[in-house]
Amino acid sequence: MPSEERDEDLVRRAVDGDRAAFRIIVERHERRVYNLALRMTGREEDARDATQDAFLMALRKLASFRGEAAFTTWLHRVTVNTCYDLLRKRSRTPLLSTAEDREPEPPAWPDHADATDLSIDVQRALLAVPEDYRVVMILHDVQDLPYEDVAAIVGIPVGTVKSRLHRGRVALARALRGRPERERPEPAGPSDEARSR
């Protein structure tokens, strides 16, 4: 079995029932999926759960991969959706400890973020960035994916990726300065006093 086999060929074999092909897919992409999940969730335990869930979902939906985008783009989208699901569940479940109680855990495997020496403070601040902004920052700034790939993974236009990236960086800068992300101001309109006249 050549290890240089294309993902698309491995997918075809896996869809046809070749378990070894799917095992190669998992081994090939596990590190990136885990690191993305860890940065999205901020907790090692959640990242392990999200990684496992992402590969289970990928296995179930492998036949739906049409090859219109790269397999890695499709797998990243599955991972991001899995992380969103996990984060929604977590927000409904009371935790015994919060993200502020614990230091974010470093990735088990090095990736681009480790090469740029991403500090614990930055990782903690990143968790304060709203999820929609955080995901594009992780995919573009940490995992070095181009805007077009990020747009395909998240399912939004490239312009929206750039906008969310900018807003995410502003939110990250605020979090690093210790200022919480403020609610977006309401659109300017007539004051209650002016309306009562």
C-alpha cells in the first residue's frame, strides 16, 4: 500500500469497504484535526472527543465527498462543524471549572502555531474571541490555509472570511490587553427622548 497514495484514491477505497485505506486517512490527518479541535475548544479532553467525533462523522459521510474541493478542505469542514456542536453542548452543560481556571493545553503534536511560538497568553486570549472569528483565525493564521480554503471550509464568501479575520484580530488584541470583547453597539437611531416629542 503506497503511503503516497492520494487522499481521493484512499477515499474511494474506503467507500468500497477497505478499512486499511481509512486507517491511512486517519493517520495522515489526525494531527491537523486534533490541533484544529484543540484551538477551537481550548481543552485537551474536548479536542480528543472532537477529533474522534470528526473522524466518525467523516467515515459515515465519506460517500458524500464529491471531490469538488480538496479532501483536506472537506475534512476541515467536518472538524469545524464537530467543534461547533461540541461547543454548543458545552455551553448548555455546567462545568466544574472554566477556561480561566486552567491553562490551555499545548498541542500534542507541533504545527505552524508551535513554530511561531504561540504563547499560553495568546492561546488563552484566543478562547475569548467569538467562535465565528476564532475559526477563521485558526484556519488562516495558525494553519496557514489560504482565504479560499477557509471560505470553503466554513461555508462563507472570501470577503466574509477577510472581515471575520480582521474582527477576530481586533478581538484578540483586546483580549491580550485584558479588555473583554464588548457587545456590538446598537445602530444609531432616534433617542427615546426624540421619539416621545
